[in-house]
Amino acid sequence: MIMKYFKKVLCVMLAALMLASFAACSGNSGDGAKKTLVMATNAYFPPYEYYEGQDIVGIDVEIMAAIAEKMGCDFEVADMEFDSIINAVDSGKADVGLAGMTVTEDRLKNVDFSDSYATSKQVIIVPEDSKIASPDDLNNVKIGVQLGTTGDIYISGDIEDGVYTGSSVEQYNSGMEAVLSLTQGKIDAVVIDEQPAKVFVEKNEGLKILDAEYVEEEYAIAVKKGNTELLDQINEVLAEMKENGELQQIIDKYITAD
Ligand code: GLN
């Protein structure tokens, strides 16, 4: 009888402990050490994530820091090819994918996404003297993209669907490499997210961004499918950061309005 009662109490206590440790940080090892959340990213995507010396900094890193702080966790950034991020999250190697990542139907098959934290668009970078003046002019040209990004997916899809004829896609491991290739005249245009496009055009002479954007999209944080506890916490922190202006402050720190 006493044993039974004891067991029940123990159960309730354990449940309470699990809840507490989750609130503190899911999966806390119990030895007082904080759990470390791993953020998978591709750190060649300024101003969302990029190297400053040895450190990876940027909007996404600051958002991660705020989430980790709120959850009482440490965090570390794992830099990898953009194309590997979904897999890292899906396999549990990383807890979150935070990489200026656009929500797409296809990605939703493999990961869950948080609420959106930024709106972005795919833009087209061309040399200043280019004949390409709008997305309508992307026929019979070589278009550079970053492998596995929405720029790649949309352009490749449009070529396949016959929206553009006579054009080919060159896939690079980073947007920066695609832009370098553009400055060398090896390709005619680069399709990439607006903010990194601005940074790359500023750093390389003779390039411009076309006014007419290609596609609009939403960035969100990826977590393992079904990990609703983590997702709920992330959404809570994001809502709070939107409400108290912290998110806008972080964005303003890295992006100056034009
Ligand atoms: N937003 C684009 C995508 O999700 C590119 C992201 C990136 O290169 N980091 O595919």
C-alpha cells in the first residue's frame, strides 16, 4: 500500500521534474550542465549568417541566442552545406535549421517549420550592362544559383516547365561562388535571396539587382517533424520577440532600410 502510494508520488514527481527540465531545457542531462541546442546553418548567407573572423554572426544567430536564452539552453552553430541542413534536422544531428530558410511544401514533408520571422524575395543579379532587364528576359542565358535553395528550385522548375527556353542552371555551393562566377563572365545572372544579393552587389563592382523581383517567400525555423514541444517554445519566443520589438531590433542592426 505504502509502496503503491510511493510509486504514484514518484511518478508525479518525475513528471513534474520532466516538465521543469523541459521548460529549463529539453533533455537536460540532470547533472547541472545545460543542454546545448545545435543550430544547423550555412554561414555564407549575409546578413543572416556569416563569418566575422572565427565567429559565425548574423540575424539568425541572434534569434537562436534569444531562443536558447529563453529556454535556458546553450547553443552552438554547425556550419554545413545548405543542402544538408534539412537532413541534419531530420536525423537529429541538429535541433533546429536556422538559415534564411524558405518554407516550401517539399521541405514540409521532411521537417516542421516555426511561424515565419522574415519575408524575403528571390531577386536577379546581373552585370550593370546586361541585356536582362526583368525575369521575362531569362531565355537563352546561363543562370547561377546556390545548390538546393529556392532560387535553384524555382529556376530549374521554370526551365523544366518551358517557362524559359534555351537557358541552363549552374549550381554552386554558395551564393558567393555564384556571384564570383558572374563577375568573371562565366554566367549571365544569379538568382538569390534579396539581402545576401545586396551584400554581394555592394562588395563586387559592376553588378546590379533588377527591380522586378522573381518570387516572394517566408523564412522560418525548421525542427524535426513532430517535435511540437520545441516548435511551441520557438513560436512562443518568436511571438514575444515580435511583440516587444526585439526581432525588429535585431533586423535593424543588420539591415539598413533603403
Ligand atoms: N531562402 C533560400 C532557401 O531557403 C536560400 C537560403 C540560403 O541559401 N541560406 O532556399
